[in-house]
Amino acid sequence: MRIGVMGGTFDPIHLGHLRAAEEIYWAFELDRIIFVPAARPPHKEEEIEASALHRYEMVSLATVYTPYFSVSPIELSRPGRSYSVETLREFRKLYGEESTIYFIMGVDAFHGIATWKEAKELLSLAQVIVTARPGWRLDEVERSMIPELQQLLGVPRFKYVKISEITSEIARKRYEPGLVLLVEVVSLDISSSEIRQLVKEGRSIRYLVTDTVAAYMGKNRLYQPGRKLADPLR
């Protein structure tokens, strides 16, 4: 089994997330991509506006028509803060050591990975794929890491590759612990924070999120002025 795991707050999920997942799925010949909404992310908890349940529902609606996309409630079901290393451990147990797991994250998130819980082990549990984001340069990731951070992460190796250059041989190469793949995908200039701001201003978000997500946001009045929901999972 070849599985992609895409974690995030998804507050809300948008077409940039979906397009990156789509390109990674086909380029790396995966069997599926599992979206994992973070219930209580330690680094962004105060920034989140929609509850974990609302964010889970939006991801479910955004992926419902794509058979190779699914959404996991694993971090909603687990008590305490949401740590990616614990999620990957659970997926390892669930799918077995013979499975190849790709952990997909944006370059902005990777720049803070040294502060994540047991980051060195995280890099050993999955093949990490770092995707491009507007305003961030993938080819500067390795140069930006000071020696102390390199040591903290177990001195990872980096490989820069464009999505169009990934052959079947590259895609199915044996899993290499500690290797970070820097993958250039079509980078849609969309951010969840900008979408939330547009909603607050009463402006259109069409073509930034799926119609199903837009309808859900409207029905539940998410991100509207003065509307910050308490998370029932806390």
C-alpha cells in the first residue's frame, strides 16, 4: 500500500490543498491520500476559528467526489494535543511496515518542523514531501537550515524535484528514512486566512473553495463577523 498523508488545520480547506494532493497522488503513483484535520495543533490553536468538527466536515465535503481521497478523524478521536508523529505511528500500525507512507506538508510548515514533537522520528516514519507555497522558495529550504537544526532533525538529506520530472522509477523508489523531497507543484496563490478575511468582509470566495465547502460555510455561518466557535472536543 502506498499512502499519502496530508495533515493541516484546513480552516478552511481550499483548492490549493486539493490541487497539491492531486498532483502528488498521480506523480507518486499512490493508492490513496488521507487528509487529517488537526484537532488541537500545538502551534496554531489560538489562530483556529472553526471547530475541529466543522473543519472535519468541510474536508469530507471537499473530497467526497474523489475516490482516492479520504479523511481521517484520527486526531479528533485522540485526546490531548494533535501531534503528527503520533498520527504517523498509528498509521504505521494500521497499514503495516510494508506500506510506504508519504507525509505531505507545505514549505511554510516545514520551516517550523524543528519545533514539532519528536521531529527526528517523524522524518523516519514517513517519506516527507514538502510542496511549494506562494511566497516560499523550495530551493532555499536546505540552505536556510543552520547546523543546529540539521543535527536536531538527524541531518536529513534533501532532494529537489519538479513534479513533471518524477518518473515511475523515481516514484516507486524504495523508501529512504531521513530523505526530504522538495517537490514543485502547481502553486495556487490561495490561503485559508485570506478566505476567512473575505468572508468577514462579505466578499465572494467562489473558485477558492469547492461549492460544497462554500455552501457548508454559509449554512453554518462560519468565519462571519463575531463568529468564533468553541471547540466541543476541548
